[in-house]
Amino acid sequence: MTVPADRGARIAADLASADLDALVVTDLHDIRWLTGFTGSNAVAIVGPGDDGPVLRFLTDFRYVTQAAEQLPSAWERIDGGRDLAGAGVASHLPAGAKRVAFDDAHVTVAAHRRLLDAMPDGVELVSGGDQVRRARAVKDAEEVRRIRAAAELADAAFVEVVLEGPVVGRTEREVAVDLETAMRRLGASGASFDSIVASGAHGALPHASPRDVPIPAGVLLTVDWGAALDGYCSDCTRTIATGPVDGLEHEIYGIVLDAQRQALAAVQAGAGARDVDAVARELIAAAGHGDHFGHGLGHGVGLEVHEAPTLSPRGSGVLRAGEIVTVEPGIYLPGQLGVRIEDLAVVTEGGSDVLNTLDKELVTLD
């Protein structure tokens, strides 16, 4: 994917507004968003500059040719050797830089010490890792297209492996492996995270690991999966019945479905992240299951399957058009069952655009 050439300049302008002279970017997802580089060793340095933005990209011998092919021409490409931290970064800072930001959420204590020791006298290292992450939370049209394609691919794999099955009598682990294999066969580079396949009481664990245990008939089965395609991720959850189930399963499923639909309806530009979470949380609490919904409503998805923004009681700020979020309420009754329903939604000015195509009414397998 060729990234828009202005991304570096936009970050440089944000740095100037924050009174920062440079930003050292070390997270490879941030670097990919900024430059298009897909290798495994790189550092980017961005600064406002007097004569236009300073955009410097450091990698090692293995990726010099790849960087020349992938990076926009505005980036100065530098062979910095295998060890890019410390003196290599310090020697390529913009001239006269005094306040240099680093990614405090990514840089280890040891790496920070090396970077600090290498800084010239008078240079202050300050926290600034959210500069790129906040910018990349808002997706452009090409990013939305890629995430939609990943979601559609994952949906197709689910139909093939789970809905067309069979799943009853097969182990949770077998279904998870088949689901990930199907996504690869359909074109994904892999799963965007370890798939969850959890049947019956095991579904009461929100992050259940698939077991070597056969899936029985007549229980709820929760599947949480996603595809990685062209660098971007998808994320979806469906809960189905593996045969006729009792009234409790239908009751819990109906509450979660109502909460998910109402929360999706609340997603739009300008809505508070905490307020959208509250729509689902208050409905579930009113049904008597507030203690059974302990995780946040959702999160951003993009180059990573978990990124900004966060929809939860601890969420902050408002949603922006172009952000892509999950909406995934759940109810988990220990020792009995679990239900979670999740869609990916693009935030728009007047609402949202749901990227998943699978039905959400309770499906009962024959």
C-alpha cells in the first residue's frame, strides 16, 4: 500500500503545535502508517523544520532496497546499521532540536536509557507517543476499503467453517484451526488474533482458549475471529446455537442483541466514547446482568486489532468520522453460558457503516 505522502507533514505540523522539535517513532505499526514500510527494523524521525518538515527514515542493510521501493520520496532514507537506537537516532535529529518526543507506550526502560544517554547536551526527551496513534485512528477511504475487505473475507470463512460446518462433535480447537486455515486460503495473511471458539459453559470466559473438547449439540457456541489482509485487521464475534436451546439461552441472547443494536445506533461522530458504552451497559444492567458484563464495549481496529479509540466506562473523548470501532457487548454467566455479539463499524457524521454482513438473529444449526 502506497501511503499518502502528506502523513509525515501532518505529524510534523502537530508537533509544531505541541511545541515539540522532533518525534522519534519506534513502533512498527506507526512507522508503517507513516511511511508504508513493512520490514521489521526501522526508526522514523519527524520534525517541523524551518524549510518544511524533516522526515528521516533509518533502517539497516537488509531493508535499504525495500525502503526505496515503499517510502514516499519526501522521506530521507538512511542506512543506520542493525542497531538503530541510541547514537544512531541522536545523530539524525533535526538541527537545533531541544524538545524531542518518544513513544512512552512502546519504548522500554532500557531503550529509553540508551536514547537518553545518547542525546546531546540541552536536549529534553518528553512523552509523545500518541501523536501518530491518534492520527492513524481516523482511517482514509483506502484504509476503510481494506478493513472492509478483511471483514468480508472473515465472514466468508465463518460461513464455510461454522455455519455450513459441521461443528458438532468436532473439538473447539479443530474448528478454530479450520477457521484460520480458511481465512488464509481465501487470501488473508493470517488471523488478526488467536481465534476464540467456546461452547457451553466455556463461553462464559470472554477470552476463552479453544480446547481439545468436542462441541456438543444443544449449547451456545461463541466464535470470535478476524482476518489480517494487506496489513489491516478485522474483528467479529457471533454466538450461535448448536441445536435447540432452553429459554435462558434465548433470554440472554435477546438482551445482548438488543444492547448491541442500540449501542450501534449510538455510534456517530461527536458521540462520547463513554456515552456509547453506557447505552449497552445500562440496558444490560437494567436486565439484571450488570455484574456479568465486565469488559469495555469496544475498541478501534486498523493496522492493529486493538487501537484507539476505546469504548468503555474509562473511555475519553468523542468519536471522530473515519474511526473504526468494534461494538461487542456480552453477558457471561459463570458455569452456564456466555453470549457476545460484535460488529465492526465505521464512524460517520450521521451514524455508522457496519462492515460485517453476517446475520445477528440467533442461528440454530441443524
